Amino acid sequence: MIENTFYTDESTQGRYELFDLGDLLVEENAETLRGATLAFRTLGELNANKDNAVLVTTWFSGTGKVMEDVYIGPTHALDPRKYFIVIVDQIGSGTSSSPHNTPGAQSMAKFPQVRIGDDVRAQHKLITEHLGITELALVVGGSMGGQQVYEWAVRYPDMVKRAASIAATARISHHQVTFTQALQEALTSDPRWNGGWYQDGTDVRDGMDRMAKIVATLGWSREFYQEERWRTILGMSSPDDFINGVMKAYFEPMDPNALLTQIWKWQRADVSRHTGGDLAAALQRIQAKTMIMPISHDLFFPPNEMEADAALIRDATVRVIESKEGHFALNGFEPAYIEQVDTILRELLSH
């Protein structure tokens, strides 16, 4: 167990609460995560009918802070004046139970190999037992958060009234597995990773920087580089300035084992686990009014892959978000991106 103030400092994460999950069974690996906690934040008020709750999930490397800053507010579709918004950080996010903040025998490299299904069961416990909510007006998330949206809609179909998956698929592709293996190898090949028993996350800076550069190859679109949008959108002076000042700077404060925990989950995202590998059967369980939201230039989760999922969901609607920022459009660097998201979510919430 080591301290990492990036995840605990209010200046970087804002304010969040910790929900005590107790001992959480890691369902598919037959292990128990002891003394588990889930980081969450709420905005707005639950109405008398308890039917205005919106669950927002988080993506790889992200916490609820970016979701709160980019997606929520009185000018957005997710308006706390209308909805009771619950943002939950996934296990391994650095704020919820993670390798570096778990004491004892399950710390660091011995942290259990949790999956997205475990995240969603933990979130269900928070929503139902702690917050007293039995119906979700909307579950929405992007990337790994979108994978959690699929898991929610398949696992708890009666509870989810609307589902919006942004830049995510219901089952990981072989292409994604190969990509995420490269991320793992970038981290673990750093000699100072030391089998996961480093003294401080910054010890693994070389591995983190290699991983950041790999993420940059597919996280942003070809057009982002060709049109020098790193200059016009982000104000960087050169590609090297962008890699060093944005990508490496983004990942360096984080915990390597936390990122590896999330990568492991990312590689195994697959709702067809519930139906013996039959993806169509799994997606046909969904009862929610479903909006599938690809990003036009996304190289992680291309629109055609998301459209194929949508074709298997009863009455699902596809709305493509136009952005040359690619997958990293999720972070809201381009105002036109969030304007499109708000328009689409308002449409979904109006029905």
C-alpha cells in the first residue's frame, strides 16, 4: 500500500464520498476483495417518485471529476436541477478500491483481478442499498464507462429505463485485445515496475511514458495529427510538445497497478458471458430505450463496430458524434463534441 495524492487531493479530484462495500465477491475469479470501497459523488436531488436518477460511469484512467466537469451542469442535458446524478468510479480507478490503496494481503500486485461485472454489481449495491433507488432513468458512460452501460442494461434490464453507450462496444474486439496487451507490456517492461512492487508510481515513469505514446497512436485520429489539431485545439507547438505536455503529463501522476487493473478489465469486457458467448442473445435482454453513440473518427471503437451492436438491440438508435479528435473527444476538448452529446441525450431523456 502506497500513498498517491493525485487520487486523494481535492484540487485534482474534487469532492467524493466512499461507500463501504464490505467484502465483495469477485464473481468470475472466485476471490473476495475484502474491505472494498466505491468512490462516488452525487449532484441534484432525488424526486419524490425516485424516478429521476441518472448513473454516470467512468472510463479507463478517468474518475468522476472529468465527468462532472465536462458532462454535467445547468447548460447540459445532465442538469442537476432536473436529475439526481450519481457518478461512480470503477474499481481500480485509484479512488475506489485499487492496488495502491488496499492494505494487507491484497495490496499492489496481489490486488484481485476484478471485472466489469464486479463493478456493476458493486454499483448496484450502492444504488439500491445505500441510495434507495430501484429505477434508473438513464445509465450513461463513455469508453470503459460505455462497457459498464452494456453490462448494466444486460444484467439489470428491469431497472435501466434508458441506456447511452458512448464510444464503446458490448464485446471487446481482437484488435482491442492486441492494443491493450501493448499497453500492459509498456508498463511491465519498465525494470522499476519490479513485478508490481515499486515504492512510488513515479518509479515507473519510463513505462508510463511508453504507454502514453502508444495510447496517443489510436486515441487520437489521423486527422488530428495531419491537420495539426494538437496546435489549434490544444495549443501545443509541435507533436513532441503534445506528447510530452499532454499525453505523458496526463498519465504520469497515476498509479501503474491501477491502470493495469483497468486494462485487464477492458480486455475482458463481454456481455455475451451471460449467454454462453451468444452476443445477440445477451443484447436481446436489454429492455432500455438505447442510444448508441459512436465518435466518427474513433480508432478505439470504430462506428461500424458500434453499429453492429446496435443492430442486435431491440429498437436501438445510433447517433454518430462528429469529431476529428477521435476517442479523446470524450474529454471535451472540442466544444462541438459536448454540444452534440447534449442534443442526443436530451432527445433520449425526452422519451
